[in-house]
Amino acid sequence: MNKAPTQRMLRVGELVRHALSDLLIRGQIIDPIIETNIITISEVRMSPDLKLASAYVIPLGGKNAEDVVRALNSHKKFIRGKIVPQLKLKYAPDISFFIDDRFDEAEKIEQLLHPKTIGKDIEKPKNERS
């Protein structure tokens, strides 16, 4: 059974998300894949002990998502070292990056709820219009 995150987990996750975003905006990670993509950190989920952080990212347009995640994970020790001073936590969380596929899922749900064929059923035939 999955427990809902505590207020502290949510607060620390948001602190980590902001720190990661600032790091990416400043361009401090030297990697051609990271430098050539605009990356959105949509969410950071913390473990209950605050020692593990799962960062969900998506590059603009969703292109090269796997390459971006691979590049971020290869630099995670550097990233951790850069954001720790901003967090002011007892332990520095270990960060892992994952592709955020919620946007794809939302699009699939939207298409299921509003298929283009429904519009054809709703419209009256031309000869019935007054």
C-alpha cells in the first residue's frame, strides 16, 4: 500500500526541484546533451527518510528524453555536490533522474475522452439543418 507523502517530503522535494532547476538554468553541467536541451524538472519525490530523491524530467518537446536522463544520471554526483549547500539538510539526498511520462499519459487520456470521431456523431447531417 502506497502512503501519501508527508508535508516534509513535499517541502524537501520542492527545495530539491528548485535547486536542480537553478543548476540547469546557470548551465553549470558541462555535457553537450544537457547543454543543447531545455529541460523541465516537473517533480522531485523524496523517500520517507529524505535520503533518496527521484527527479522526473522531460526535455522540451520530449525529444532525446532517454539521452537527457542518461546524461543527468551520469553527472548525479556532481549535481548532488552543487545543490547540497542550498538544501541545508542533515543528509544530502542521492538523486536519480527519470523520464516524466505524465504528459504522454495525459494526452492518451485526452484522446480517449475526446476522440475526433465524436464530433462527426454530434454534427447534424447537412440536410437536417434548418
